[in-house]
Amino acid sequence: MKTTKNQQCYAGRTILVLMAWYAMSFSAYAATADHTQFKPGEIWTDTSGEPINAHGGGILYHDKVYYWYGEIKKGKTWMPEANRSWNGTRVDVTGISCYSSQDLYNWKYEGNVLPAVKDDPNHELNTSKVLERPKVLYNRTTKQFVMWIHVDSQDYALSHAGVATSNSPTGPFQYIGSFRPDGSMSRDMTVFMDEDGKAYLFHASENNATLHISLLTADYLKPAGRFVRVFEGRSMEAPAVFKHQGRYYLVASGCTGWAPNEARSAVAESIWGPWKELGNPCRGPEADLTFRGQSTYILPVADKPGTFIFMADRWNQNNLPDSRYLWLPVTFTDKGFEVLWQTTWRLNK
């Protein structure tokens, strides 16, 4: 049967429409396809297909759901004059993000749970300030979610720890304020809750020269007054803490700005010390540079005793929004623990 010119054009248009529909459908599917592996250093998208934006972050596990909180790195990367000596680039503060997951591979964006303040240049959360390394604890007594964050001025002279609270893990969080814990400077930090419910703040202090460990009050909102100075003069930042078989372990980095350096680790029988350094736990290519990353958190995997994930950021100092994530398995040895490089990996069932 002979077809007319109009019929041929119509058929052609139909094929083009179908091809376009198929391409869009495939693209949408690809963007929202389930992740089934960890791929350290690669772009990691959320369930809507957008790159996850949760840097310097930490994880809270609550009611069988994981919540990942992190710094939102967005906009132009620029250099404040005060930070030029250490190449301290930055982006304007946007806020703290929250993502939720039940399997650790696929994350749903829950929103900006502690937004920056745009209209008050004197506010500690103003876009011109510094807001880093958020960590969240759930207080079983007060039923509040408590966020601790490094709050600072552009030149890092303020050196405060900030606190915000919420009645929900997905916020919004209400900012309470900031201070110097136990009267001491506070920069890179993390929080740790022990099995007895007591919580502790680990933070770089004394111009980053010495790490402080502070007991928090029962409501987790401020220091309780007891603290110790550890690793005096070692200049350690980016602390991450976990507990395994009754021992406390710590991972940290040296202080080299955005540039990667060799990771450090330590162990103690008591959270108050003494702490014994164990050296670099990383094994594999570029292990002497922490795989070009910097520690941020050690995640105990729920319902898998003895299973931990080392979380780190691979910073891109010239384009901070393109910084990537390194999630790697922790393996225990007779001497302590190791973090092994894996191009792709998944949790054992």
C-alpha cells in the first residue's frame, strides 16, 4: 500500500515523539533508580536524582530510620582575605540539610532544617558566617533532637560551638545560641552518646593544638563542667568517635586546611583516657592522604553488631559544592582497626 506524504510525516513525528518520551522516561528512571552499592568518591544522588548535599556531616539512627545531617555547600566558592594564608576558601552559608534512609544507600531529601539568616549581618547564622560539622543526638528524657555545630566568624576567631533543637528529626531546628565550651575555643567537633545515655563533645581547641572532651548536661544542651585535654600539641581536627567491645576509638586528621593529610587513630579504655595513638588506619591507594579525604563520622550500622562505616569528605577547595563523600568499611584487627579502600562495596546481609 502506498502512503501519502502527510501520512509519512505523521508517522515520522509519531516515532520522534515516542523516542523523546522513551528518552525522558529512561532519564527519569535513571535519576531515581535505587542505589545498591557504595561508590566512594563518585557523585551520590538522592531519591529525586539530585546530588546529596550534606558535607562534614553525621548520622542519627532513630525509630529504624537513618538521618544524615550535613553542611549545604551551594553557590560560588571564594576566598576571604583573612583565610588566604591557609587557602581557606568557602561558600556563603545556606544551612544544614537533612536526608533520611532505611538502607543507607538511598536517601530522601528532607529539607534545609537550619537555614541561614539573610537579613541580619550580625546573626551567628548569617550567610557571611561559618556553619560546619553538624551532629545530632536524640535525648530520650526530653524527647528533643539536639544539634551541635561549629559556629564561627569568617576568620575563625569566634571559635564557638552552637546548639539547636527540634521536636522532630526532620526539623525545623530552633537555634539556641553558641558559646565556648568550658570557656575554651571550639572548632571542628563531633558528639558521642555512650550506652548509659551520657553524651560528650569532642572538639579541636586551643587554636586547634589540643583536643578537648567535654561531658554534656543531661539535656545535652551545654557542657556539664567536666572536661579533659587530650593529644596536647598534636593539632588534630575532624574528630570521629565510636565504641566497640568496650573500647573507645577515635579517628582524626592533621590541620592542613582543605588539603588532605594522613589520618590518625587512637584507642582508650575510658572516654576520659588515657588515649593511645594507633597511627594511620587507612589501607590502599593514597592511604597516606586518607584517600584524598577527611574524616567526619564513624557510623555504627543498626542490627549489625561490630559493623561500622568510616565517613569522610573529599573536599574540592576550588569548587566546594562538588566535594564528594567517602564511605568505607571498618575492619578490626589485633592492633586496632583498619579502613580499607574499596572502589565499590556493599554491606553484608
